[in-house]
Amino acid sequence: MADFNVMRELHTSATTKIILLVMDGLGGLPREAGGKTELETARTPNLDRLAAEGICGLSIPIQAGITPGSGPAHLALFGYDPLRYEIGRGVLEALGIGFDLGPDDVAARGNFCTVNEQGLITDRRAGRIPTSKCIELVQMLRAITLPGVEVFVEAVEDYRFALILRGPGLADGLTETDPQATGKAPLPVQALTPEAEKTADLLNRWIAAARQILASQQPANMVTLRGIAKNPGLPSMPEVYGMKTAAIATYPMYRGVAKLVGMTVLDAGHTVEDEIAALQRHWNEFDFFYFHVKKTDSAGEDGDFDRKVSIIEHVDELLPQIMALKPDVVVVTGDHSTPAVLKSHSWHPVPTLLWSAFCRPDRAQAFGESDCAQGALGQFPATDIMPLALANARRLNKFGA
Amino acid sequence: MADFNVMRELHTSATTKIILLVMDGLGGLPREAGGKTELETARTPNLDRLAAEGICGLSIPIQAGITPGSGPAHLALFGYDPLRYEIGRGVLEALGIGFDLGPDDVAARGNFCTVNEQGLITDRRAGRIPTSKCIELVQMLRAITLPGVEVFVEAVEDYRFALILRGPGLADGLTETDPQATGKAPLPVQALTPEAEKTADLLNRWIAAARQILASQQPANMVTLRGIAKNPGLPSMPEVYGMKTAAIATYPMYRGVAKLVGMTVLDAGHTVEDEIAALQRHWNEFDFFYFHVKKTDSAGEDGDFDRKVSIIEHVDELLPQIMALKPDVVVVTGDHSTPAVLKSHSWHPVPTLLWSAFCRPDRAQAFGESDCAQGALGQFPATDIMPLALANARRLNKFGA
């Protein structure tokens, strides 16, 4: 794992450039016994060449057996011990929509939901209302005021919004209101510490007001709040690693994590082609680029093996455009595995390649789970990726005399 | 390693079943340079099939280079950091014979030994007296009383017994009396902390009384005390992992460790066939079964390469009876290596396979040290086994959002 004090002490300036290409949920499983995974099925001549010239392994995002959420999995890729540094989902949502979260703000992820006449939830996602409807409802909820604090309500996507309270004396350590099942009533926010009592009270008042405002709306006639948390105040990557760091990601949450660790979040458009254009446009301005591809994970979550294969192949086709920029170090990995056969994130370690002129290539000849299992990196913690990338970029001095 | 707080937070209910099959001292060494280990020599078509369908690796019980005792090695298999959680041998002996150890009891492993007229030990095991003799002598030692505490003396097996003191103010942190060599006198118990002074004094009084009672006995005319310790109060597996856990083991010490971590210890008989019958009998009652095979280790300790091979082959022949129960996850491993050529426990990492429908199979095709060294798990801490087993049994929720 990256020891941040060691990183701070050893990092040195250089003109080299690093690309961390993260295909979300990259790792997979064979569709049938004895078969190949999504990545192994995909025709990926360019990734295979990088794997053959580079060094490969399987990275463990959190710990053996632990299925990571996207937040902790990304922290690990950026070198942050995800068991030490925790980010509430509300914080991620707020940052992901570009909300400028202050150090003492409390943020919650809100879901519109449907309740019946008894107040029991019948749909936890309010029929997945479109974003346009979400924006309209959020506008209505902005009428709610609370004593002594500022209140921000921001639409996110579909049925999701962010609620942020700003003011003195707010604290986190609060329970969620989503009962995680239909047929149950939303729960009250409860304080887990005495310091959080005031914040719990304010949030419960806000929920009561929201219930009244939404009462006549269908299907989004109620809200739940989840992941209520403060900005954790993480160390910043530019400070820890001594690099100008940029994030290219299309999806709010990943932009949010990147912002949280101090990266400059670039305008990345909507497609991988857009993202490459952003990379080209900003190539001279930064030392390090986090480049995120979301749709591999979405396909895995949908259980669509073939679509995941296609997306990987599409990234492979575009890879020469990235390599044409002549990066010094390229890491290709995922934040976690999302095997289509499981239709969910999983605990399986993630195929990872590191390519540079100095990486000491191993015998792995293709980019896939089985080859990576034979790679010289073996199974290794994802938090090792950043120190390895910096070392290969000649950005770390010697430790000790 | 299993972070217990993470396990507690993430474990979820399921109907899946896990078997942890531990062949004690499984790992070995080739008999001659270039040869095969015991496991590689054994004809094991059933284990080989599990290895081919599963994921393999070499587990490190404690740390690289460390030869484990059975207690810490088993704690690691159960997910307990053996450097953090220590169990005195006396505690294991007491629990292994079914003694209901209280939280403040102090337990010691006792050995009958032979001393000459000068009080010097001539046989540290009193000619390995039979258990019947041990029971008779223990009955005599029960006459000893001590001020302010209850005293329990229990026969274990052959020349071994357990001594337990119960009462207020007892402490551990005490030296052993076995000088670990013949020609020397038994040592006094010494307190390593001021709080343990009283306990040391009581134990020395008990030893003096035992010496008098045994004076005329041959060859068991004296005792030594080892591993004097309190119940360490370990977290319980059912609480940490959220599973109903059972232990099937024929040998007292392993039953003792299992009890210490909160497993229900089943009546397991004396043979592997008896143990399988116990597994079948209790199959519907538990989620997790620790299944222990002792004799691989005994053969290794005796330096009997061929007998160790035979025992492994015998287990392999019985394996279809275990698989017929349709477990969801099967882990086959050892607690440590006991190479016949070394006639002792060793530091070598232990061949390990994990079989489940979701394990992401690797290229290992047979169950043996060389194949496991090429397995996708690589060399990995034995404490990872439980989280991996739970993950494969779909018994862990996602960590973070």
C-alpha cells in the first residue's frame, strides 16, 4: 500500500505522463464452466500487446473476499486505504453533480420513492422517474427552509437527488431512512452520537416538509435519505504524489471521487470518444490522467456478457489514439469485477496491466484473467498501483541512503 | 486478512453451506531432489478434479518462514490473526477434553514425567504411560487443595493432563516448568508480571504437593506444567461471520480450538468414516463445517512418507461422500506443512484449493504443491480463507457504495 508519508518524501518532479485507464467492473467470470471471461472473450489486440510488453497481475481492491462499492474501490486505485478513508454516498452524489461541498456540510443521497396510503413504500425508486421529472420535483422541494442552516437540493439522475445542509454545528453519524425493502415505512433519521442529534432533527423536519409537498405527486410522493455524511477531507493527490492530476469521467460519482482526492475534473462529454478528445485537449496540462470507462460495469450489472465484450473491444479499438500521445506509463485495470453471470459487483480480483519502458515484462501475453493470474505482479493490493505507476514514471526518489 | 468489523458489517444470511476440510500438516516436501511431495505422490483423482474446477494457491499460516504450532495455525484458518490472538496450550488442553473453562480460570497443560533421586528429569513423558494410568494418577492428584481457589485436574491422553485453577485474582503471564531437556530439574513457575505472583505461588504449592503424592510412583513420579494461560475470550465465529458453525474433529486439541472460537463441537468418533457420518447426520443443522483429519500430520511427524501418502489417498476416496451432500463451497487445505523428511511442522506454505460455482477457476489441474504455486490465489495469508469462503457462498454484502 502507498504510505502517504513515504510518497510525500520521495516524489520528485519529472516530465513523464501517466494514464490510469479504469474500465469499471472489468473483471469477470466465464459464462459456462471451462469457458472464458468477458475480457478473455473480447478480441483485444492492442490491450494484448500492452500486456505482452508490460507486467500483469490481479489487483485486490479492498481485501480478499470483499466485494467493493465504487467509492472505496476507486479510493484504492488512487492509493488510499479504503478501510481507513471512508466516503459517504451522499458526499459522492453531491460532488458528482459538481456541488462545491464545504468542509462542514452534511450531504445525503436522496431517492424519490412511492408510498401507499398507509405510508408504506411500494416502489423504492418511484418507477424510475425520468431526470426531467426529478428536476421538477427538486425545484418544489427547494421551498423547504430549516432554522439556522442553508439547504440545497440538487437533482442527480432519474429518481436520485442530493440534499446538502450547510451551517454551524452539523455532524454526521446518522442512520439512513430507506428500509431497503418495499412494504415498510421510511425510517426516521437517527443520530448515532449526541453531536449528531441536531442534524438528525433538522433532517427529519425536512423529510416531514417534503412529504407534504409531494403528497399529491405520483409516483414520486415521498423521499428516502441514504449515506448521510460530511466531506471526509482526504489528502490530495497533487500534494501526496507531487503531480498535476486530471480526471476524465462521464458519470457523476466518479467525477465526485476524483474531485474529493484533489484531481482537476475535466469536461469529458458522454462517450469514450469524447473522453479521448478531452485527453488530447488537456494532454500538455497534467502529469497524471485518470480515465474512466463506465459502460463495462453497466453491461455486467445488466448480465449482458456480449455487450460487456463489445465495450471492451471498443475501448481496445480506441487505444491507439491514447498511445499516440506517447504516455510514459499506462495502467489498465478496473475498480472491481462485475461478472455478467453475477449481474453485480463481485469480490474477484481485477485484471491489471502496467506498461512502461521500465516495467520488467513478464510472460503474460494477453490481457485476461488467466494470463494476469500468471503475471509477475501476482495477486496484489490495488493500493500498490499508484506507487508502481510513479516508480515506472521515474517520479520517486530512493528511500533511505 | 479478515477484518472482523468488516465481516460483522457485511455478513448476510443465506442457505449456502461451506466445508473447510483441513488435513493436518498437509504440505510436504519431496523425498529426494527432483521428486514429488506426499500430496503429489498420492493418487487423488477427486481432489484433482476439485483443484481443476476450483481456484488454488499456497496459504501462509502465520508469516513467511514461520513454523506454526497447531493452535495459531488453526486460528489463522478460522480468520483470526494468530499474532494478535494467542491461546495458551493449557487452555487448549482444557477445552479439548470438554472442560467448561470460565473466563477467569487459569489452565495449564500437565505432563507426567520421570525424575531420578537427584530430582533431575530422566524421561519428559514418563515412558508414555497409558491413558488408564494417567486417569489413576489424576485421581490421586485431586486430593490437593489450595487456599482460596478451586482446583481441577483432568486426564487428557497418555502422559498428559490438564490443571485448572478457578477463583478470584488469578492471572496469566507465567513461565513453564518443563526444562525441555532431560538431565535437568523441573523449573519453578515464575510470574512475569506482579499480578501473576499469587497464581505462581499457588501453582508452585500444587507442584510441591504433587511431587509428594507421586514420589513412590514409577515411572510417573513427577509433573511439569506448560502453557499456563487464561481463556483469551476470542470473538465467536457465529457472531463475526453470521453462520451456524460446527466442528468435526477427533482429537482433543482441535475440538478445543473450535470451541474457543464458538463452534458447536460435534461427536465425531475416531475415524474419518466416523467424521463423515457426523457430517451427514448434522448436515441440515449448520452453515459451516470445519472438518479435521489428524493422521496426515501424525504420519509426517513420524517421518513416514508412504503412510502420509496413504492417508491422503484414503481421504480422497471418501471425498465423494462429502461432495454428495452438495456443499456450495469446499476449501481443502492444511493448517501447516509437516514434511515427512523433516519429521516436524514446517514453515512451508500449504496447498489450498477453493471450489465453488463462482470461484473463477485457474490453470491448476491437480492438487499438489507445484500446481498450487501456479494457482491464481498465489501465496496468500491463511486468514484470507474465511472471507473468500464466505464470498463464494454469497454470504457477504458489498462494502461501501
